[in-house]
Amino acid sequence: MKQIENYIGGELMPPLSDDYLDNFNPATGEVYSLIPDSDERDVESAVEAAKTAFPAWSATSPEERFTILMRLVALIERDLESLALAESIDQGKPVSLARVMDIPRAASNFRFYATAAMHTANESHDSVGHSAINYTLRQPLGVVGCISPWNLPLYLFTWKIAPAIAAGCTVVAKPSEVTPVTAYLLSKLCIEAGLPAGVLNIVHGTGPKVGSAMVAHPEVKAISFTGGTKTGEEIAQIAAPMFKKLSLELGGKNPNIIFADCNYEEMLATTIRSSFSNQGEICLCGSRIFVERPMYEQFKGDFVSRAASLKVGDPLEADTNVGAIVSKPHFDKIMSYIEIAKEEGGTILTGGKQAHLTGRCADGWFIQPTVIEGLPFDCRTNQEEVFGPFVTIMPFDTEDEVLSYANSVRYGLSATVWTENLSRAHRVAAKLESGIVWINCWLLRDLRTPFGGFKDSGIGREGGFETLRFFTEEKNVCVKM
Ligand code: NDP
């Protein structure tokens, strides 16, 4: 059976414990590879390697970093097909999606930060009247930790690593134990690209063992984390008293607000995507759909019929729309929320059950796209993150009413607004408590823009120069003339 290895000090190696965890293929329910069950000793080696590599790496010119990172881009693009296949098998997502979204975006992340590093500039302040000039140095922090989740494995892993390396930091990184394979393949590409030993170190294993050892390590100066809000809380409890820099991208319960004057066909097609892409396992998926009452019945009929016609199938088949749920525990969590929705009085309009496939996927974890109505905005189903192919629909009458529903949750990651009324679009966008507002679109991402959440969806912003700044410390130098 394929055995994944850690990547420490430029070499692939087994965990010091020599213990391994099972890695499942969610479409078949079978164990198909083994993951290092690393512990704090592996983290210690990785931090040591990163620390050793830091002086030389932080002294490389932006052009040198650009050249190496662009080699990685070329290798990811060369291996697009095999990486997409690996991501699909490991995560359960349709291979067709991994091919056009996950893997191209991993390449884009490296390309974006390879070039960004060459365009940074620091401020200077002329202290007129004092015959002095101040300038700002932005120096790489040192060893930093990057921890990523299972929903967009290589996409989110590289979104953290690329800016950290481009900024001149050295990295200890942990992918989710649930989806480790493409991070492992990336470590092989780093060796092929000639990334100097120790610049990136990847330690596989569980959050409580590897993740928390990274967070608690005194030499790790910053933690960039994407994952659940509860895990974010645990990380903050350890890191905050150590005064580490923290970037936390956490959960969401995103509203879709649909006004009756919208471009109906475009809204409908996009709302299907924003509800069920990647099995609804994208932090930016809209899971609470509010529809202005005059259009509610029409929307309900069309949306339910399109959701019901999505093909839940083998992720490796070209026409599959909805693949497997990433793990058995997550499958059970989503199914438990279907029960909660029923207990709360919700009506299941379509789905609501496990999807039973045949052949090699007979024992896989599949759930039918599920649409529920009849629930109040403040019930558990409409307040808690489910993170699956599971949405609720609700009518509304006024702008103020829908804003109060939308903003009623503890989260504030993203929102979508559908209307042809320009003034209303801007007015509603300004009042939404949400880090991103998409008007008449969804998941249109420009990597230069700030990305992150309000409220319990996190702290800090990723994207653009913001992330390069996160991985550096500012120093003001004041020179008296
Ligand atoms: P988790 O919070 O369970 O895990 C995220 C990562 O943290 C994993 O690598 C996990 O390891 C690790 N981890 C777990 N416990 C600890 C700990 N105590 N200390 C340090 N690291 C730890 O999230 P999921 O993987 O379940 O991902 C789904 C969540 O991610 C959803 O809530 C979703 O909304 C959120 N998310 C947010 C995004 C955003 O940009 N805001 C984007 C994508 C997802 P292991 O897997 O081994 O447990």
C-alpha cells in the first residue's frame, strides 16, 4: 500500500514513531494509503530544518525566489492531470472540478506570489521640520506555520505556503490528515524544482498532535490557519499568550439574497453551483437562500428540479456533478443535520438521504443534494455550519428584513446578492456583515483582493500584498540628517 512520507530538510522520510494512519478513498470507503502519524519530535526536526534554512533563504533576491517558484508552477502544470486525479481520489470531489479549479489555482497561487515578491515597496516618511527621514523595513518573520483543511487541499495549502516563501520565511506546514496526498506530491515537486532544503517542510499527522505542536513551538513566529471556528479558538488560546501573529480563516454560514428583479437564469445556474459545487464543501458556498416573495414559488420549483437532476456519482466519471463526502465522520455530521432540520419542522423538498451508488462506489459516502424549506432564520439548521450539499430556502418581503436574517449568524465570511437595481446592490453590500460580497456572481476571485471573514469567520485577511505583509515584521528606521 502506498505510504506517504514527511518532507523535512529537503528529504522525504518516515515519521520518527514509524506509526501510520489509514487514509480513505471516500468514493469507495476503502483504505488506499497510509499517512505518517507524526508527533512533536517530527515537528521539532522540521522547525530545526526551517530555522537552519532561514538565514540563506531570507537573503535571496526576489528574482531568485521568483525563478524557483515559477519552476514549481511549471511542474504543477505539467502534472495537472495526475494531481487532479490524486485530489479527486483523496477528497471525493469530481475529477472534472479538480482539473479546472483546484490544481490550476495551486499553480496560480505560486505564480501570483512569485511575481508579487518582485513588486513590493516600503514607505518612507519625510519628517519635515525635524530634518529626519523615516523608512519602513519589512523583514521576513523567520519560521512560520501553515495549517490547512481538507475541502480544497492543494488549493488552500499553496495559498498559504506561496506567500510565506515569497516573503522570505521558511515554513513548517501541515495539510489535513484527511487529504494529505497532493501535499505529499507537492513535496516531490519541490525537490525537483530545486527548492533549497528546509525552506518548506511538510509534517503529516493529526491536528491535536502535529498541529498543536506547531502552534505551541516557540520558534514558530506566526500561524496561518484555515479550518473550523472551534479549531481556530483552540489555536488562538495557545498562540495569543505567546504573542504570535495569527491569521485565522474559519467557518461560514453564507447567505444568498435573491431579489425578484434579478437576471433569473443566471441567478438560477449560479445558485446551483454556489450550493452544491464540491459537495457544498467550500467555505464560500451559500447555504441559506433568501428569495423575495414574488419570485419564491417560481424559484422553489426550478431550483428543486435542477438540484434533483444533478448527477451524484463516481468522482472519476466525466459527467458527475456531486462526488463523495470527504470522510465518514463528516458524512455522519451532515446526515445528523438533516435529522435536526426535520426535528425543527423543516420540509425536505429534495434529497435528504444517502445516495446509494453501485459498482466500485457501493460503499462510498454520498449524499443527495438536499433542499429544505419552512424553517425560521434563527433555528440551529439556519445558524450552524453544516458544510455539505445542504441548503435551506426562505421567502422575505423587505430589504431590512432580509438583512436582519442574513446578519443573524455568528459567522460573516461571504454573501451573494442578486439584483439588477444598482443602488440596492451597493446599499445591501455595505450593510452585510461579511468579508466578501458577490453581486450577481459567485466565486469570482481576484487574488489581489482581501480575503477573510467578519465575526467568528476569522481574523486577518489573505490575498494580495496583505499576506506578504502578514509574513513580515515592520520596523521603522528614523534617520536624523
Ligand atoms: P479543522 O478545523 O478540523 O481542521 C483544519 C486543520 O487544522 C487540519 O489540518 C486539522 O488537522 C488541523 N487541526 C485540528 N485540530 C488542531 C489543533 N488543535 N491545533 C492545530 N491544528 C489542528 O477543519 P476541517 O479540516 O474540518 O475543514 C472544514 C472547516 O474549514 C469548515 O469549518 C470550513 O468553513 C473551514 N474553511 C474555512 C475557509 C476560509 O477561508 N475561511 C476555507 C475552507 C474551509 P486534522 O485534519 O489532522 O484534524
